Amino acid sequence: MVATAVRWHGELAPGHERRDGTLYVGGVRVDELASVYGTPALILDGHVLDATISEFIEAAVRHNFDVAYAGKAFLLIELVRLLAQTPLQLDVCSLGELITAERGGMPAHRMTLHGCAKTEDELAAAAAGRVGRTVIDNLDELAALAAAGARIPLLLRINTGVEAHTHAFVQTAGDATKFGIAERDFATAAGILGSHPQLQFLGLHSHIGSQIYETGAFLANVHRLFGAAARFASWNLPVRELIVGGGFGVQTGPDADTQLDIAGLLNAIAQETGERARTLGIPLPRIGIEPGRAIIAPAGTSLYRVMTKKRQASRTFVVVDGGIADNPRPALYDAYHHAILASRTSDEEGERVIVCGRSCENDRLTEAILPRDVRAGDFLAVCTTGAYTYSMASNYNRFSKPAVVYAKDGSHRLLARRETIEDVVRNDVDV
Ligand SMILES: Cc1ncc(COP(=O)(O)O)c(C=O)c1O
């Protein structure tokens, strides 16, 4: 059962409502949001965020699972402040994310440091105890931490070889990806751990990819993780914690086929873990999951102003005032975002259009059915944009990054200011 606030209502994304034709996000009219903060703006709906968090926490507590939010999906100091008030833990994968989390008041013991190639500074932060545990992705960083001599609680990220059905760019296990320690290196890793007792081995980790809807892929990953856990146990390295990753797919449009039942999936994972532990005769480790997208994506809506509309020979383009710089996901891996006319409704018939940005690329944001009379000055809402948009945004064309706004129950406040042009040029040498 999907929590109501995280459900689509026909064409309307979670948290969206229409009153007198105008779209409200977080209970606030989009034209008010646009006039206060400008466009493009990324609006985070507080109720939807609360609902996604509750959905995970409620499903996880039944099985005593830990839930860590994967900060790479979207992290800002003020967002961390909100997350710190929930039972969530937090994954960070760089010094930048760690410092953001520290400034937002997330305690070290609730944080896990990830990253597939950690810098000296990041390893030093782990050694200094600025995170509760570190997930090691390769033998070189394991050796570097061993040499540091500090007591460091850690897990090993392994490549379980499970290839999920998702875009190749967001697949993170299997032979075609760089992530995790390969099976052939398990014994070497165990040797380093065995000879450096200050490295406190907690267990294993695997994350197979993102935007995955198949329960079978998650279960296959769990199955293989247990196989690895039994090997480490045989080397006197019992696995007390097993992190089975994130990657939970979210619904990106009214089409109900793309729903993932989180409670049902966690039940299935709990059942699989119990069975595997019994079959292999090893104690049941504590299980952790680390959703990023599924926590934050549904809460996000990108608000754009239509700049122009053009008909080419066979296609119609609606050009908005953002694009690949604030949302590279469609260009990177063909991500789908549902777009609707937000500032009004129209009795005009719908037509298929390509919604694109104003950058010097064919930056198709999405395809949508929009009323024929959509015109410059209208606002469009591009939905499900909370994850991997702002966190992947660039200054391409020297555009400034959008404002990020938190809206809940009709009130709103800034989480991040819109960049100014001065922000964009601030690192240029200009003597
Ligand atoms: C190690 C790890 N954990 C969790 C996640 C979160 O994935 P998602 O946002 O799809 O839940 C990622 C994302 O790539 C990841 O690399």
C-alpha cells in the first residue's frame, strides 16, 4: 500500500492540487512562488517529504532495518536540518556532502561515508571519527585506512554481479561497472582486515543501481550478499551489518505500472534475509537500506516559465527558462518527467510537444501533452524532480542555479538562494 501523500491523483503529482485552475504545490499557488522566487525554481513539498520518510521508516521498523538517506540525491544544509529531526541516518559520499551534513547538525554516529574513490581528506575524516562508519569500495582505500592506524568501523562494498534492469549509467553492480570489490579480491581484503585489528569490520554493502522496480533484482542482490557473508564468516570476519543498497524506483507519472510497494519489498527482503541466514547457518545481520531518490524525488517540482513556442516541420517545441543546466537527467539517461501546464487550465485540445530548455543544446526536458494554447508567460510544472537534479546541476551557458524553496501548508521559505551572476563568475581570475 503506497502512502496517500506519495500517490499520484490522476494527472496530479503527489502533493499537487488545483484550485480554480491554478496549480498549488505545498499549498502555495505557483504564480505566488514564481513571483517571490523567480523561475526556474525547485519547490520541495514538505508534506510529501514527510510522507516518503514515514513510508520507509514505518516499513523498516517492522523488521528492525536501518534507513539511511543517500545524500547524493539532494543535499542542502537546511534539508539536513529537517532530516536530522527524523529517525533517518545519512549517507555522504564526499567531503562536500560531509561538511554540508555537519553544518546541518547531523551527528557523526548517524552518518556513513561512501564514495568509490575517496581522497586523502575524506579518508582522514573517516579516521578522525567524523562519520560513524565508512564503506570501503576498493583495496587501495582499505590499505590506506590500515596504514592510518586509527580505529575505523567499516563495511566493504562488494560487487554482487546483479545487473538490474535500469539505464546502464545508473547500474552499479555487474561486470560493466566500476563499483565495489570483486569476488576475486575478497580474500585479499579479508587478509588486510585480519592483520589490522583496529579496522573494525562491521559487514558488507552492495547497491545495484537506481530507479529499479523489480523486487527480484533486490532479492538476488541479498542472496549474493549472504553468499559473500558466509565466506567472510569462514575467515573469522562475521558480518554483523548488511547494507542492501538503495535504488527504489519512484512513480514518475500517472501511469501506475511504475509503482514500487516499499512495505511489500521490505517484507520480501526480510523474508529472504531470514531464510538465507538459516540456510547458511550464520547469525542474522542487522539490515540497512539507503534510499535517495525514493525519499526526495516525489517531493520536488521544477517550476519553469514558458519563453516561446515554435513549430518546426513535424514537431512543436515549448522552450522554458531552464533546461539541461538545472536538470541533466533526461539528457544523461533518458529520465522521464511528467510536465503539466501549471498557471491555468485550458479547454483547448492537447497536443504532443517537446519541452526543452533554453541552453545551446537540444536539451529535451520531456515530452508532454499540453493544451494547444500554451504560450510565452505560462508556467509549467515538471514533476518528480527532487532527486539528482539540483545535486547534478551545472552552470552550463553560465546560467545560475535555481532557487530551492520549501513549501508546506501554504507557507514557503528558501532552502537555497538562486545563484547570482556574481556567484557564477566568482572563481574567474579577473585582474
Ligand atoms: C551507494 C549508493 N547507495 C544509495 C544510492 C541511492 O540510490 P537511489 O537514489 O536510487 O535510491 C546510491 C545512488 O547511486 C549509491 O551509489
